[in-house]
Amino acid sequence: MIPKGFKTTSYKGWEITYNLGLYSGATATKGGVSSEHFWNPGALAHLKGWIDKQRKAIFKPVPDAAKYMTTMVTAPYVHSELSLLGGPSRASIIIKISLDPKAKWHNGILHNSRYTMFHLSVDGTLELFAKRYDMPKMRKARVTGLPGAVKKITEYISKAKKA
């Protein structure tokens, strides 16, 4: 149901509902996924920019992407989860890796092992945001897809095992 005073249009497969009055606003939906809500004079232009950004995303924000990372990265302990802290449009994957099996962690705590945590954002930025003090550093990197992220993480793990 379209609210009174709003219009609908289509843009690159997304259905856009907008109002260009005094309190202008726009939102888009596609396959049950809703966009961010833009409530400003340039709402329609902002929304079209948001849709273009979604088309460039390296992975769709679905739990399958996190499951893929868990199965493809080889280490004694790997846990990946989808993070929706920035909203569905800025979903990211958090990857927790330990070079020690879970049974060898003191008191069963991840931070008592040789661990690292990676953040993979929807735009392809992979960064290491937490690690044990004696683990090697890694620079923030751009990856072109999930296989590229797996390759970078695997290279880091092999470097960490040597250190």
C-alpha cells in the first residue's frame, strides 16, 4: 500500500516509493529487502546512488556468505557471522580465527589463544581489527570477492604459522 501523496517508480529492478513535497522522502524495495530511508530534499538522487552502490557490492548480505567463509578458510578454529550493525544495506562478515584448537584454549576463551579477527565489508574491504599481541600485522586490503578474501586470509594464516 502506497502512502497518500507518495508515488512509485522503478529503477534498475528496484521499486522506489517517494514523495517530493515539503517533507520529501524515498525508500526502495526488491525481493523483500528494503533500503535505507532518505528524508531530505535530494532523497530520490540519494536513493539512486544507494542502489548503484548495492549493485557494486562484492557479496549479497546473506548468511550463506558467512557460511562460505567458515567452510573455505582452513584453520583449527574458524567462526564467521553476518553483522548487521550498520543496517541491512551495510552488512558485513566478521571472521574469527584461532591457530589453536578450541580444547587448548585456557578457560575456553578465544582471547587466550593465538587468534585474529577480520572484518569484511560489503564494498570489499578486508581488515584485521583484533589479534593476539604476538601475531603478525596485516594492512587493510581490497578484495574482489569472497574467494579473494579467502586467499588473503589463507596467506595471513600461513605467515602467522611461520612467525
